[in-house]
Amino acid sequence: NLWIDLFGGIRTLPAASPVAGEKKAMLSDASVAEAIAVIEGDRSNGTGFFCKVEGQVYLYTAAHVLSGNSRLQVKLRSGTVVRKFGALEAAEGADLVRLPLEETVPHALEIAPETGLAKVGESVFASGNAGGGGTVGFEEGKIMGVGPESIEIDAEVIQGNSGGPILDGKTRCALGVVTHLTAERKDLWAE
């Protein structure tokens, strides 16, 4: 999938096969919120989120959330500041970075285990630090379009949501990262 392609050879673990009569446990909304971080910089604010890949937990975010800041602070919903990271990894040609975590966080999301999970019309949640206000919120929406390297959603994201996860509405797995928004124009020129 795209995550694998962008980070060269890193594989996501396949979804566990449920035992007969047993469903795979989904993350609760509380644990999802605890896997999302508010990123505060001296020039801008945004969002990041923790995902576990092959036993390693990473902080994922949009590259532009970190860009231009000389000072950054990554905070959990509880107010705990996360400080210990490994070397930054940037995805070539995409607004996506990740940093391996070198300390423990309470929760980490899963990356969607297969391509094809994102389908037009499916329910999603975009989560993040909307408006840069220091809080984690969720905006519900639907997938409006799917391309080879991106998905388009109609969730009402605003500045500060950048770097937050786009979550599958059923499994709460991360399908992607909020990287930009296009505002609907309601003026004479848009008509």
C-alpha cells in the first residue's frame, strides 16, 4: 500500500484472523483520542498521531506541520509532553513524515492493513487540533474520491487538523493523513 511505498520496505502487519465466532476488537473512541497528539510550534500548530508498525511506534504527521518551526512540542490529550524521538523519516514526494518513538505512549493506532479499504461513500473521521486550539476533535465525513496516492474526504477540516489521521469509520484504522483543505467558494466568481 501507499504507506509501504512511501517508507520503502516498511510493511504493515496483516489483520489478525478472527477465531470462529469472535470479532477483532476495535479501538474505542477514548483510545483513538489518546493516540493523537497536539503539535505546537513557535510558528504554527498542527496534529500528529501514533501508529504501531512491526513493533515500533511512530509519530506520523504532515511535513508542513513541522516546517519552519525552530521549537516544537508534542503533547498528548492528558497534557503529557512526548520528548524522545529517533531520526525523522520523510516520504519522498509527499507531505508526510514520521519519527520513531523512543518512549511509551498510552495508545497507538493501526494503519489500514490493505489497499482497497478506502472506498467512495465510506464513513471516515478526520481528527486533529482544529484551529490550533490545543484540543483533539473528530469531524465525521465520507470518502468523496480515491486516487493512487490520496483520498478526498468531505469532513470539515480546518487549519490545525493538518497532520491528523483520517480514520476508517468502522475499524478506526488510519487510512491517511490530513495534508490540505480546499475551501468551498461561495462568491460570484465561483458560480
